[in-house]
Amino acid sequence: MSQVLVLNASYEPLNITTWRRALVMMFKGKAESLEQDSSRMIREDTMLPTVIRLRHFVRVPFRQLPLTRRNVFFRDGHCCQYCGYQGEKLSIDHVIPRSRGGSDTWENVTTACLICNVRKGSRTPKEAEMPLHRLPRRPLSSLSFEATRQIHSGRHSEWEKYVIGWGSGDASLNVSLPPDD
């Protein structure tokens, strides 16, 4: 099912919705189409929208991205942050080990291959002489995660001008991403 990027009246990305929901918002006059898929006609005068903008500004409360294994791998580009390995044998490593008081937070977990994880053991990266390629930190938003995945998969490259730069501090925007699961 095709997905549509929804922008606030200020052009700030809000969410991703279905094409059917986007069409309903357009037909009710709540949104306008900014980008369309010219290869897919809904009816004679309407192409399938890929980006819509709300006509009135909507306030949205901030929602934090949950700390999950999948989100950590995505943030780190499915790459070991110690040696650069990209493959199936990846795990989650605690920068400050849990046995030494380390917690399950965005700033303390990183992607590591099994070999590096075992080699590091219950030591800090400094003690193990294994510097991190990139320090772990909390991503800005779940929307930028999903939009970036769609852009890099080649499905919605037209979203890039609306999303890239918004949340550009996001590490996920600067890595090559594997295709969607």
C-alpha cells in the first residue's frame, strides 16, 4: 500500500499515512497535494499523492522514539560501531556494562558484532582499547527514522526535500541503509 508524507501547514513533517487517508483529507479540503506519483491515476483528474500539506497548522505533542533493538540497529546503520562490520552477526552492546551500573538508555547502547562484543566483555571501550566510531545518542524522532528508510529504499525519493535537514542531527540520515525488512 502506498504511503504519503503529511506535512503541517508550516511544511514540518508530521507523519506518514495511507494514500486513502490522504485523499480523504484532500477531498474534504483539509490538505493539498504537493507531490504526486504520475504513473498512478486515482481518477481522470487526480494522481496518487505522495506528499500532502495540511491547510491549517496542527500542534503535535513531542513523542520519543522507543529504545528497541531494531531502532538501535537502524540508528547505527546496521554496522558494528567498533570495527565497522555489516552483516547478520550483530548484537547490542552496553558502552558502560550493566554489571558496572550501565543502564538501558540511547546514550549507553550501541551496535556491536558478536566478536567485538565478546572481546570488549565487561569493560568500557577505553579499558578495552576499542574506540567507538560514533558516540551513541538519542535520535530526534521516529518520523525521521521511517521517512529516511523510505527515501533510502528508493520508494519515496521526492520526500527528501521535505525531510532531510529536518532533524539533520540524526545519525540515521548520514548512513547507508539496507533495504526495508
